[in-house]
Amino acid sequence: LRRNPGETEFHQAVHEVLETLGPVLVKYPEFAEHKIIQRICEPERQIIFRVPWQDDRGNTHINRAFRVEFNSALGPYKGGMRFHPSVYLGIIKFLGFEQIFKNGLTGLPIGGGKGGSDFDPKGRSDAEIMRFCQSMMTELYRHIGEYTDVPAGDIGVGQREIGYLFGQYKRITNRYESGVFTGKGLDWGGSRARREATGYGAVFFTQEMLQVRGDSLEGKTCVVSGSGNVAIYAIDKIHALGGKVIACSDSNGVIVDKNGLDLDLIKQIKEVERRRISAYAEERRDATYLADGSIWTVPCEVALPCATQNELNGKDAATLVSQGCIAVAEGANMPTTPEGVKVFQEAGIAFGPGKAANAGGVATSALEMQQNASRDSWTFEYTEERLREIMMNIHRDCHQTAEEFGAPGNYVVGANTAGFLRVANAMVALGLV
Ligand code: NDP
């Protein structure tokens, strides 16, 4: 705590991992001998820099940007960039720390990193977004590269922003280095199914958790928080697998549509028109908009938090359980508070932590890197099938590891332990670096 003062979310993420690792450290004393815990909690490198830019009226703004290169034992640093006014070092470090274990779980050769800025893209014009991205890349380009650090999107950073960032990287370096970024557009080195991957992956993971219990998503009533990239494609796959999503949200309010959400309308509002989710209720008379409402009060059998950290607390968890929720999978990173996780675990419902449940995004980013390296482009079906296999493997690893370490059915223990083992073994092998 003294070493990283005020970094609340980072403390939370570290605490959540360390409290589950006792049995691993007992079984493998060499990890203590090599000081793996102390080393894994300290980023290999962190970069903090100024991003000056001008708005459309000619006013100058100064934002702060971060890239935390946390751990490269398994491969180049890999993790998204977040643009949100709440961003500070503590958020980027929590995300980077989680990313190490998540990337380890995918079984693919990627290390952990994360970045972002306190820039608020809401209400900004296309030209302003472009100027901000170009200014950011004017510093960031010297720290990243196909074999060094490969950023992607996150909250507030989608294909448009990645295009502007990648364009400026290409211009400064004079290299068409496709593998330096993932989440690119299909015409300029992107992978099919990357946009869908995090949401689809979270639903595949949910389906696996239900299957272990002899159940499935077929006919289930679901709620999905958020209405961004992860939420939209989680809704898409739940509907494809026979479930019905009746509510989603944004930071202003909640939409409830008992008939099942109309995904085409949501995509039109969010992806094309870039409007608030309240617009849904203006188009669908049957739907209700709850301004400032909590999505977790909507009764459901399956809940997927897909918006942001700490969006689901102990009280929300208790409400979900009391209203019949049987499964929760985290599409977002650390959306459930520690009190919320405890409620789910004590109630014995299936709970899939973000490290495992939302790993499909970064896994498909690694598949994008594979396609870039071989100058190839796979079909949607093939890429989705690879994603599905990866999610099934992650689920199996988490499930088996939890059993092996005396916590059957506890995916938090399974994910932390399996991810840690992969990274820690590589760190020992690579020596004191
Ligand atoms: P988007 O920016 O596309 O969407 C974010 C959604 O969450 C929006 O609906 C947004 O509403 C809502 N939201 C964001 N911040 C808050 C807040 N403070 N309070 C309430 N709602 C909020 O981001 P993504 O869908 O890409 O990311 C969502 C989550 O998934 C994040 O936790 C991210 O780290 C995680 N994730 C994303 C991956 C990816 O591939 N994109 C991969 C793995 C994890 P509003 O518009 O009102 O801000």
C-alpha cells in the first residue's frame, strides 16, 4: 500500500489475486524463493506522458496518458487503451495486472500491459478525436511495436480510434507494421470476429458453466449491463443460443424491453448514430427507460456485467440472487466488488470472473497477430471456431485447477491459479530479469 499510494483499484485487483494463491505457494516453494509475487506486482515499465491537442474552436487541452508494460514473460505486452475521464495510474495498473493472468489463461504467447488517457471522447467531433489520437501516438510510437507492446481498444477506444492511432504510427515510422495494433478494420489488417470476440467469448464461457450444471442458455432471461462493444456482442450471442436479453444500460440509465432487446436498433443507436441508450425507448413504445436506475434490480436468471469496474456491489448481488439469478459472467474487467463476489459464491451460483470470462477479446487479438504475421486473413467461421475452442479450454483449465487446489466450482481460484502458474513458471525459467 505504501509503495503504490492511492491506487485503490490496483490494490483491489492485487488483493483479489493474492488471497487465492496460498495453496500454490505452498505446493511450489520455488516461487517464493524467486520472489515471484513481489516481481509480478511491480510493472516492468510504466510510461506517463502529456498529450496536448486543440479542439475545433482552437482551444488547447492537455491530457495525461499512460502505458503500463506489466509483464513480458509470455510474449510482447498486450492489452487495450482506455479513454475515459476516470483514468489514472491506479486504473491502468489494475487493468494491466489482471491482463497478465488473463493472457496467461489464453495459452497464447502474449504478455500483459494496458494503457489509456483521462481524455473524455463524449461529445467530441471526429476531427477532435483524430487530433487527440495523433498527438497521443506522437509520443506512444517509440514505446510500442509488433515484438514489444501491442495495444488494442477498451472503453472509449473502438475501430475509429484505432484507425487514427495506427495511421499516425504508420506515418511516423514509415512502416506498415500491422501487428503493432489489434482491433483494426478488416480493410487494413483487422481480423474477422475480433469486434464480436469479447462478448461472444463471455457467452461461450457462460454456456460452459451452465453445461457443467446440466443446464444451458436456452430459454433463459438475461440482463447485460453497458451498451458498448462487449455488451452488444454478448446480447447477440445470447440471442443466437436461445436466451432472451431484456435489459441493457449506459452510464445514464437502463433500458428494459420485456419482449427481448432489438439488437439491430441498439447497433443503429450506439454504433452508427453514437447516441445515448435512452433513444431506444423513443423508438420502442413497449420499452421502459429508467434514468439513473440500477440494472441489477431487473429480475433475471443470467447476468453479464459488461460496462465497467465495481458496477455490481454486494447489495446488487443479493438482489440478483434473491430474484433467481443462477449465473453471472463478467464481460467487463472487475465489475463485481469483493462483497458482490462473496455473495455469489456463498449462494453457490455459477460465477465467471473477468480474467477468464472476457479473455476471448485478447485471445482473438492474438489470432489477429497470427494473421498479420502470416499475411493471411481467416474466415469469420474459422476465427469464431478458434475463439470457441479457446473459451472452452479456458473454462476447462479453470474448472480443473479449482478442483486440484481444493476449491471445486470456484472459478476465481481456478482462473487466478491457472493464469499465475503459466506466468510464474515462465518467469522462473527466464531468470532474474
Ligand atoms: P465501450 O466503450 O464500447 O462501452 C462501455 C459501456 O460501458 C458503455 O455503455 C458505457 O456507457 C458503459 N460505462 C463505461 N463507464 C461507465 C461507468 N463509469 N458507469 C457506468 N457505465 C459505464 O467499452 P467496451 O465494451 O469495450 O468495454 C466494456 C468493459 O469490458 C470494460 O471493463 C473493458 O475493460 C472490458 N473489456 C473489453 C474488451 C474489448 O475487447 N473491448 C476486452 C476485455 C474486457 P457510457 O457510454 O454512458 O459511458
